[in-house]
Amino acid sequence: MTNNILGKKIKINELDVHYFTGGQGDPLVVIHGGGDGARAWMKNIAELSENYTVYVPDLPGYGHSQPIDGDYYIPEMVEFVDEFTRTLGLKSFHLMGHSLGGGVALNYALKFPHKIMKLVLVSSMCLGREIALWVRVLSVPAICRAIGKTVIAVLKAVKWVADLILAPVEFMNPMSATRINLGSRLTTLKEQATVFADRLSEIVVPTLVVWGAKDPIVPVSQAYTAAALIPNCQVKVFEGCGHSVYKQKVKEFSHLLTRFLS
């Protein structure tokens, strides 16, 4: 694996779990978003592993990790992260989450503040009600299944369509049972279903909120609102970037994190 980044497997509550790890220094656990697995963070792991020991698990049902039986949502994902870190022997660590992973990281920091050194939320869900129309439409399981992989492939083939709407669609791509299940519980046709805005003042760890100014899925206004409510919080908005700023500005993103986590 590039730059000594290793793919490993462990057992967590009878589940086969895959994760990437590499580097040395303080532990940094990264929770990927609802449209990606751990592999989406490979370039970032390579950058961040110069200063930190990075751990990026495939959440249950993503990448090469086994899904959990039955329905599950953010509380089950929080429990998974806790079991994952305890299995690895991590007593305290930096925690970063993107999109859905941001909602998981936020909830984890509220539940286990003593385990978190610093918290980073990247285009995080669960900070406000507003979310893109496409994501709300895809929250309906019947619609989500009807769209299927074929339609997504067609959309990807047409560049001008992709530039306009692919980012929101990508949130649920591919249409696995896990994504359909989570999507139906994260949002309704009207709004995000779970929001922790009224609890942001309870976050006791230093927090960094990172966003793309042109995020087509979760509006950048939620970054500023959250930063005003979290007691010890910094905010960084990357101009010209969308929902996955960590992919668009790999080096700048890594430098920002290194300055904050130091």
C-alpha cells in the first residue's frame, strides 16, 4: 500500500471490519461520508500520516466491512466507532467526520467527550435542517431503488448533467441496502431528520468546522451557525469547493488540519 498505508481487518462484535491505517504520532480517527468508503480518504491518509497515526474504517456495510443485521442509524454507528477504537486500544484520539460521518463524530463527541482530543467536522450533517432536494428525494427507499445503478451511470456519462446534479446524487451512490437504510433515516422529503443544533453548546473539545463555499448538499450557512454555537470552535470555508473539500484541496486541507491539531 502507498506510503506504508495498510489495509487491515479486525473483528468487532462478530463483524468483519476493514480499515486503512498508517503513519506515526497522535491517533486520528476519520469517519467517511454516506456516499463513500474509507478508500475515498487514501490521498488524505498519505498526507496526514506524516504527522499522525491515521485510522479510517469502512463503516458497517461500506467498502469491505460487513453490514450490521437489521436497521441501524447514527447511535449504532457511534457504538461501532467506540468498539472500533477500544479494539485498537485507543484511549484518546482526534476525531474527524465528513457528511454522515460528521454527524456520527458529532454525536460521539457529545456522548464520549473524555475520549476526544480535538474534533473536526467536514460538511457535516446533523447541524441544521436544510439539505439538498436530491438527497431528500433519495431518502424515499422506493424512489432510491427505482433509480438504480443504470440511471446513475447514465448521469455520469453526461458531463453537463453531472456538473449540475451529480454531487447530490453521489451521496447515495451506489444504491446499496446500507445507503438506502441510512438515507431513509437521515432525511425526510422536507428536511434532515436528526439535528443536534440545540446541543452544540455542550461540546467541550476544541472543534474545527470545514466547508466548501459551493457545497450543493449541505449549505455553508450551517458551518457559520455551528461555529457560533460551539464554545471553542474555528471555521474554515474553502472558496470554490463543494461537498468533498478534502478531495478537492488535499494539501491545503491537510495543512489546515495539522495547524489545528498541533
